[in-house]
Amino acid sequence: MTPEKPSIRRRGIYLLPNLFTTGALFSGFYAITSAMGGRYETAVVAIFVAMILDGLDGRVARMTNTQSEFGVQYDSLSDMISFGAAPALVMYLWAFSGLGKLGLFAAFVHMAGGALRLARFNTQVVSADKRYFQGLPSPAAAAIIAGFIWFCLEHGYNAEILKYVALVLTVASGLLMVSNFRYSSFKEIDLKGKVPFIVVIAVMLGIGFIMAQPQTMLFLLSLGYAISGPIVTLVMRRRKWQRRKL
């Protein structure tokens, strides 16, 4: 008799959450190709679509209990393309191509900041405080870049006039991603719990404002979130200093 061969466990990946991640990756790639063709409005919309899909893949994985280490790493690679490389390249093609090495440097700062932010997040995901992000999340940083371009395109502002404003925003977003400022993760919000009726009205009005002027509102919201990090960090440090003083 020939001995039975030990059974080999087949490995695979979960399809559903990785489909959303693949969609986000494609959106980032499509943003780059659209910008290369001069379709900047399509490019920035693709970045925002990538943000929506990126927010869904993790939630779908948790809801269906299909989390995996492969999914985590794949999501990080997708984020690097969609929120690191894509916004930097779109901004470079839109406003920085005439700035030479200075424009190249600014775009690289954003892209490198996104790569470092994702690497740090992956190494600290177990020990980090779930209520806060350390450094500006890469989707929010990408929203600043994409929102600014979309805002300027909507209102007919010339990139040549605002190129130095774009330069500051691009460098600042890259540096904020690798900063130690704390940003709320909003994970403490219980979406399953009951809320007062006034909260539902406020959410409805907020969605209405965003849908009425998405170009302006998305840029202002992302910019406000970026500013909130230094404010929250300073407030927390001040409270710690007051407690030590007592």
C-alpha cells in the first residue's frame, strides 16, 4: 500500500473586500491617466471615488468577518497609489510643471509623506489609540489636494496665479501626514445607537450643503480636518500640563 499523502491546505483571499480595494486602486490609476490627458476634473473626482471605496473595504471586511493580513497590505498599496502618488502627480501636472525642480520637490514631499504615513500606521496599528490617528490620514491629505484643484476649476481660477498657494498646500499636506499631531478617527461614534431627532436633521442639512456645492464643501471640510490636528494636540497637551501643575 502506498502511504496517503498529507492533505495540503489551500490558501486563498477574500473576494468581496478586495473588490472594493481594487476599485479604489483603479480610481487612483484612472486619476493619473486622466490628468495626463488634461482631464483634471475627472482626475480629482476619481480620487474622491477612491476615498469612498477605501472607506468601504474595511467596513465590509469587518461586517462579513473577512479580515486578513493580505487585505491589510493590499489596502496599504492601494492607498499609496490613490492618495500618495495620484494627488501628487495630478497637482504637478496641473500647477507645478512650470516650476521646475521646486514643483517636483513639492509633489514628492506629498508622495513621500503618504508612503511614510502608511508605513508608520502599519507598524503601530496594534498599539495605537483607536480614537486618534497619529498624523493626517492619507485620504484626508489627498482630499485637500483634489479639493483645491476641483474648487479652482469650478470657479475658473488660473493655476498659474495660484501655483504658490498650491505649493504650500501640497508640502503642508505631506508634512502633516508624518507629523505627531493627533486627528480624531471618529471610531467612538456609535452609528447603531439612537440619537435625538435634531441630529438627523443636522446630518440631512450637512449632506444637502455638500451635494449643492461639492467642490467648495469637500475642500473646506478636508482643510478644516487638517487644521483640527494641531488644535486637538495643543488642547490635549495643555490639559496634561495643567494636571501636572495641580
